[in-house]
Amino acid sequence: MLVIVAPGQGAQTPGFLSPWLEIPGFRDRLSAWSEIAGLDLIGYGTTADADEIKDTAVAQPLLVASALAAYEALGVAPDLVAGHSVGEFAAATIAGVLTVEQSLTLIRERAQAMAKAATATATGMTAVLGGVDVLESVEKHGLTPANMNGAGQIVAGGTLEQLAAFKADPPQRARLIALSVAGAFHTEHMAPAVAQLRAAAAGVTPADPAVPLLSNADGALVETGADLLERLVAQVSRPVRWDLCMAAMADRGVTTMIELLPGGTLAGLAKRGLTGVRAVALKTPDDLETARTAAKEALQ
């Protein structure tokens, strides 16, 4: 069984789109989608520096558009789809719940609303790898476990002061990594963005999933487009449960995962948390043939 997944914010790196523009039609596709997103996606994906693409209003449309363009280039139909955080919009599009235009329009609103919410208070996120009594330590410092990623990784979100105190008093045997994001996403700090996204979503009529889709709210299969749309709105200020998504993948017998551009993070989690599952990350066009071969073997 093949699952195709889309990464979340923080996966972007300067220039990651450059080699992909050599694929016929790739540049034209991103150029057209730039009009919908209201951003120069090609410029941000090729010449922008790390600070420019860290901006939430830029990063989210860039990630969704890149994942969808890579999916088209891949040309493989999955048995199952899922997306981490903002990547769930790409997954919803692949599943047929949203059109590309609907997805990018909603992402534009989501990104702008979350960027605005992030300016209210100086917040951030820190990945916690390994450790003992991690959740207790996160709670002790007033932080939120914003991403429960599985494979021994939790991402804590909160104010910069809280994160500094957490760094000074970390869980035993844990490694902390400050993430390149502009705010504490999937925490109460993003609550103001929910209303703006819900207003934008009110004008969208989603379809029911044509491909089974796992919600990163709880790892459940989403039955209707209306339910998924509400989940996409609510997830802005609620934790991502990627650990439950991976558990659901294991329960459903997934044998192969392909992570869309810019891949690496979710494939890495799968290699540590999904025993026996082959994980292929799309980082450059050279990875496409490996992914197609893996997909063919999974779908036989």
C-alpha cells in the first residue's frame, strides 16, 4: 500500500525549487499558481534567502504549491494521502476535496492570518528529540506540545521567554532544536487566525475524498469534504498528531511512503517510526524515478 504525504512549515530551504524548473511545464504551473497565491512562488523558491521564506505568509503557499507541482510531475496515484500541518491542504487537493485554486486561495488567507497572529506576541517552536518525561517538562514551562510527531520527536510551542527557560532546563537526555518558523503554530497563540480562515472557508464547497485521507488532528480517515474543511480550519490552533497518522498507516498496511517536495522530514520520521516501510523523499528531480519505482512495487 502506497501513502503520499506532504510536508509542513520548516521544510523549505533556500533555492530548493531551482532544479525542478527544468522539468517541462513545472515553471509554467508555478507561474500560474503565483497569480492565485499573490506571490512570486518561483522567485521565493529559487533566489530568496532563509529569512524571506521563513515568513509564514510566504512559506505556506510556497510549500503547498511545490508539493502539488511535484505530485503532478511524479504522476502516481496513491492508496492513501496525508499532510503535516499546512501540508494537509496539499493532501486535500490530491484527495479531490479541494481544487488547486480553492486550496491556494485558502492557504493565502491562512498564511496571512497566522502571520498576523504571530506578531501579537514573540513566539516560536522547539523540536525535542528523545528525552525522559518530555511532556511533563513541556507543561512545566507553560508550553504546548504543538506537534506530536512520533519516533521520539515532539515540537513545543510558546513564547520566546518560555522557550528560553525550557532550553535552560531541558528534559533529561533530550536534544533541543529551535525551528525556523515565525510563531507558535498549532497553539492558543494562533486562535485569532481561526476566525479569518473560517470566514474564507465559508465560500468553499468541498467534495468528498476520492482517495482515503488521514486527518492530522487524530489520525482518523476523513469521510466527508465538509468534515475535512472544518478540520483544516480548526487545526490552526490545535496540535498536529502525526504520531497517530503514522499509527493509522501501520494499521492499514502501508508498505511505501513518498514524501512530496521539499521532502525529508516525514520520510525521516517514517524510517524511525514505521518499521519495514520504505520511505522516499522528493528533494530533487533525480528522486522521481526512485519514487516511481517504489510506487510501482507498492501498488503491485
